[in-house]
Amino acid sequence: MSTTGQLATLSAHAMAALVRTRCASPVEILDDLLDRIAALEPRLNAFVAIDVDGARAAAHEAEAAVMRGKRLGPLHGVPVTIKDVQAVAGLPTRRGSWHSDPAPAAEDAPAVARLRAAGAVILGKTTTTEQGWTAVSENPLTGATDNPWKRGRTAGGSSSGAAALAAAGCGPLHLGTDGAGSVRLPAHFCGVVGFKPTFGMVPYLPVPNNGGLSHIGPIARDPADAELMLEVMAGQHSADYTTLPGGFRRDPAGPDLTGLRIAYSPDLGHARVDPEIAGMVEAAVRAFERLGAAVETVAPAWGPLGPRLIRDLWGPPLLPYAPADAAAEAAMDQGFVACLRESGGASWRDVQAAQARRHAYAGAVGRWFGEGWDLLVTPAASVAAFPHGRQVPDHWPGHAWDWLTWAEFSYPFNLAHCPAVSVPCGLTQEGLPVGLQIAGPRLSDPLVMRAARAFLAARPFPAWTG
């Protein structure tokens, strides 16, 4: 598809540089991006709301600041989208559900406020699955978000719209959230970079009542852009007691990974992986050796403990969203309803026992990294993008809700609060992206992203062109 986009498809770094040097104005960038979105959005269905008036006002204000010679933030004039689980002043937060408050938010969430303060132009709210419960790109409120690479295929979730827009070149920066892979899995399906930082790196309000599984992270085409966005959002916040001091600072080191000890696990000792995905990731891992790292294939002992643990912990925190009656149930994602039904029998004792096992699991992951591993590389997911209307692809055992069967690589790092990023490593024979995941121990975020940058410099991924 031929669209406008000379400015819209630039990196955030390039956009900000053009604005600072007065080679392009924030208004020109926004207009070009809105033209591109107008051409692509009817198919993608990636937005819940586009705040054209608010974005134009912000872009004009940003342009005026440039002309007055005011001090400019690192994202001055750069358009950013926000997943529709975080508050944006003046817009509702619908969370992919009819059972949500349609009233506009009174104020920005902390991460959004920090993006604005850095000069970003907030463009609108992007689609999510209902209450973020699943990793396929559908919800009953706005329908299915399409994968740019192939019509009718999932874009992944729950940060569905963010990944689809990033892949389609509709702006450089997109805020996502991740409770079991919801930044990394759509990045895998759409061929972009999705980074889940260490838990507590970015303030998340209201603090989710799910045992510390949910994280905020950037989705972008360029890993350096993802780092820039994280630098802006990260840091302690008085209203989120889980946030960490110190923020995030990019590791300036180059692509030489000499001296790093990298573990590669093709299945974490238990996961089923489609052969084509497994082969592509296996070949891609060799890039780390060429970059100087020592790579060894492993099967960590903690890997097989994850499947039961995440299933014991995933559904119970979602039970407050259980439908009150048959009419309410009919307006919900039926996979979500099935998940809630299965989780409804969990007792307080069951959940507390699972949390105890979770703490032990996180400790085991941390000790394993402490044995001398700098990073762990795995597939980002077990399958490529499959058609809408199902939780698992047709060639996998059917289930009413259990999408986790093909996402066994992502949630361990939510459970253990470790940083992890999905980077694209190739295309299947059908032309669908495949992601490779790089994870590290807690607070190793700069190293994880340095490795992501080095990998994509060594193995550039072709941008979607329509």
C-alpha cells in the first residue's frame, strides 16, 4: 500500500532532532502521521480514540516553544500513543470492555505525565484485550485489531494496537503494559521491539492487584527509541510504592558483546514450539557468538515449574471482573468468561499457596542468573500470528481460554520481575514475523537493551511496507 509517511515513519530520535534543528515542525510531523493513520487505520483498527484536537494543540504549542527558543525535552514534538489501560486526561479508559467507565479521566497516569513533560505529543488511546486478560488482539468493545503483515491475523495482545501501529510505521513510540507477555508477545507477532523492564522501573497507577505481575514498557521499531522512551518514563513515584529509585540509563557500549555469558534455551525444558519458529530462533542465536559472546544451550531447572504456577495465579486476580448476570456475561469476551469460571473455585488458601511458590520461583530464577549467566535467550513465543477468533492456532490442542500454552517463554520474567525484550529475528515462509527474547536478571535493563541493539545491528529486520 502506498501512503504518505516521510516524517511519520522516522525514529523518535530522528523526529526530535529535526524539531530541535527546525528542519521539521511538530505540526508537520503530526499532519504526516495523521495522513498515514487515515490510510491504514480502517484496516488495522488499532485505536480506541484518536485525540486529533488535543494532539494538534500540543503540536502547535511545541512548535511555538521551538520558535521562542525555549528549552526542549528529549521527546519534544514526538507523537506517542497510550494503551487504553492507562489514564490520559480528557479521554476515557475503557480497557477493552463494555463494563468500564466511559467518563473522561481527570488527569494523566504518571507515565503519561512524564511523556508530556518530555515534550511528547499524546496522540490517543490504543486497543487492548478485555481487562488485558489474553494475548490475542480482540475485545468485545472495539473488535479485532489486525496484524499489518497479514490481513485477518492476530496482532497479539494485550498491547494490541500499540504493536500494530508500531509495525505499520504509524509513529515511533507506543506505551504498552505487560502482565504475562503483553508487550513482548504483540511485538513478536508484529515484528517490532517490545521491552518489559524490571518491575517497578516505571510507575503504574492504580497499582494492579495481581501480585506484582503488571509492568509498563515501550513498544517501538527501533531499540534505541524504546530506551529513550523508558528513560523518560522510569523512576520513583510517590503514589506507587513499588517504584524503584534511579530510573533507567542507556548503556553507551557498542555492539561488541565479548565477555558476556549467554544461555540459550529453546524450550525452557518443557515448552512446545512450532518447528519453523524453533529453527529460525536457533539460527538467530548464532549472531550473539559472532558478536563475541559465549553461548551455551541450557534447560533451567525452574522452567518446568512455570506452567502450573502462572495458571494458578492468572485468573483469581481477574475475578472482580466476573459478570453479575447473564446479560453482562453476553457482553464479555467469552474466553475471558471461561477463564473466570475456571478460576472461580480457587480459595484464599490456594492463592496464598501459589504466591508462596511464586516467591520461591522468583528466587530460583535470580539464583540461576547469579551462577554466572549474564543473559538468557529464548523464542519470544511458540507460534506465528494465527487467525482471529481463537485463543490458540488450529494446529494446537483447542482450549476455551488457555492462550498461555503458546506463551510459555514470557511470563517467567513477570513472575521473577526480570527485564526481557522481544526483538524480531526473521519472517516465516508465510511472511509473518518471529521474535527472539532476551532476558536478564533484575536491574540488568541496560545490558538487556544493549544486547537487543547489538543483535538488530547485526541482523537488521525489514520494516513493513504494506
